[in-house]
Amino acid sequence: MPLDKQALESLRLDADSDPQRYRDAPGGRRRLWIVIAVVAVFAAAIAWRVLNAPVAVQTVLVEAPDGAEGGAVLNASGYVVARQLATVSSKVTGRITEVLFEEGAVVSEGQVLAKLDPSTGQAEHAVAASSLEAARRNLREIEVRLADARKTLARNRSLVEAKLVAESVLDGSQAEVAALEARLSAAGGEVGVAQSRLALSQQGLDDLVIRAPFAGVVLSKDAQPGETVSPVSAGGGFTRTGIATIVDMDSREIEVDVNEAYINRVHDEQRVEAVLDAYPDWTIAGRVISIVPTADRQKATVRVRIAFEALDPRILPDMGIKVRFLEEDSGRETGHPQVPASVVLRDGDATSVWVVRDGEVERRAITLGPADGDRVAVLQGLQGGEAIVVDAPRRLRDGATVELKADGS
């Protein structure tokens, strides 16, 4: 069937013939703007979410400075020792009546630790005091007699000059004075001896009081009231030779035996790192005090004394300890944190790292020091324990929110 072209042409709409008709179509233009606005808001929401989504990163902690000046050149093992340690005993043999301390007590120099039975010493002191009093009375008697004899001598000398008595009377008076003067001198000597005996008996009483020879801590209590203590060993095992062991905790240090083949790596004032067997995660700074100038022929070792930079109550005498002798001239910086060299961002001469704080990243400029293997010292800009980003994504921006990867630290 042939198409009627004229009929088809009459059905075609001609917009140019009546433009106002379509321009003012009800709701058409409004719906168009609504669609555009919805699309724009949706696109903005997607963009905001993408841009502000937390970036997954992996971090590593900045290595805190350990105070070492170099790498280890030698390792050794030893013990904590106290240079001032004493077993306190008495000067005389006696029975203990009082013990005035317990283990762990802190004592001061001269503090009374124990007392011995003073009955015998007190009796001897009383006798010595009586002897001194008798000697002094005898001395006073002789002084009185001598004074009278001197008066008699003076009187007889006058009578002889007046020729009223014979010369023999004057001679007798002179002899009497000389004899009394000799007795007075002897009596004075006896008084001195009696005073010395009294002082000796008093010293004996003082020796019955046992005192701390220096300030320190009591490590052991070795005697009880009623037991006998003596400065010398006695048979039978019933006599104590000491009542306490005291240590001066300020004199603690380290002693290690170094193989003589490696002693050339150790020198005075060399810095060391020490780790107690009881606290393996605690590193203690120290320095070499001295190298004892002799070798042990049996062990082929040389003893080295090491001082602690700072003492701590956890450091106890006779604890086992391991020591690392540090190389002084290795170029490693002292007191600066260490970071892996791979985390450092370089832009010409400028260096920086990404630091994570409170879930956000901050690009921080740093100043680098000498490298030590795959790590480098940071002179400025970082502190030990801060978290820095490893293998930072390219889209990471300053202030961006981050989250740690499952294998991050």
C-alpha cells in the first residue's frame, strides 16, 4: 500500500512555527534543574567520601635514644658487687644481751647494732675507779705533809741563822722535804696509772656495744640474744664470729672477667651497656672505672671494674649481669632517636617523614644525622616512641585521617 506523503507531512511538528508553546511547557524546565541538582549532590557526596576516607597505612615506632656512643665491640658477663661490705663482729668475746636490728634495715654510721653482757666490765670499771680515788687521796695527803715540811724547813733555817739550833736540825728538815717531794712525784704517777686503767676499763665497756662501721643496709642477721660472739673463731661451733653483714649500697658496681685476648678493646672511661639477668628489657648505662693490672693464669682473664651511671634500688649485690662494651668512635650520634632510612622523604636537600598523631598524619621536617647501617639518626624533629608511616601512599595528604593496617605496629 503506497504511503500518503501529504498525510505524514501534516503530522510532523514544527517547533519553529510556535517556539513559545514548548518553552513554556508546564514543569519541564523545573524538572530539568531538579535532576541536575540531584546528580551534583550525589557526585559531591561520592567525592567527599572518597577524599575523606581513612587511608590505610603501616607505621613503625621511632627508636628511642639509648645513650650509647657506638656499637658493641665486646660482650662479657659478670656480677654486681659492693666495694664496701663487712661482717660486723665485736672486739671482745662476750654473751649477746640485745640485738637491735633486722635484715634489710637501713643503718647509719655509729648506730648501735647489739650489746654484750656488761657485768664483768662494769665490775672492772668500778675497781679501776676505786683505785684512782685511792691514788688521788694518797696524793693529797703527801701534798699536805710536804707543805708542812717546807714550813718547818723555813723555820729551822731561820733558827740556824740565829744560831738557836744546830745545823743537823736544818739538815733533817731538808731531807724530809726532799723525801716528801719524791713521794709526791710517785703518787702523781700512780694517779696517772689509775686514770689509764679507768680509761681502759671504760673502753672495755664501750667495746661491749657493737656499732655499724659505716652507713648501709643489713644483709643478714647472724646472731641472737644469749649467744656468744667472739672476734676469733672458736671450736665447737657455738661461738659466733659476727652478728651482721652490712653493705654500702652506694658502692655498688660491676665486675666482669674479660678474656685476655680481647682486653685491648677495653679502656678506662669507656661507655658500656649493662643488662641484668633479672630485668632483660632494662638497659643500664655505665662506664669503665679501671682494668685490674693482673691476669688470672688459670682462666686467662683480666678483671674489669665498671661503675653505674645511676644507681637504682632494683640493682642488688651478687646479681648476674651482661655487659656490652661500646665503640666510642663509630660516628653514631648520642642521645638522638633512630629511624629506618627507608621512611625518610627527600625533596632536594629537605627531608621529612609522615608522623601519625591521634589518627591523622602530619608531614614533619627533620634533620638527619649519620647513618648506622639501615638506620639513621634524627637530630631534630622527632622523639623516641612516635609513630611514622612506612611506604606512604601517594594520595596521602597533610592532615588526612589514617587507619593502621592489620600488620602495622
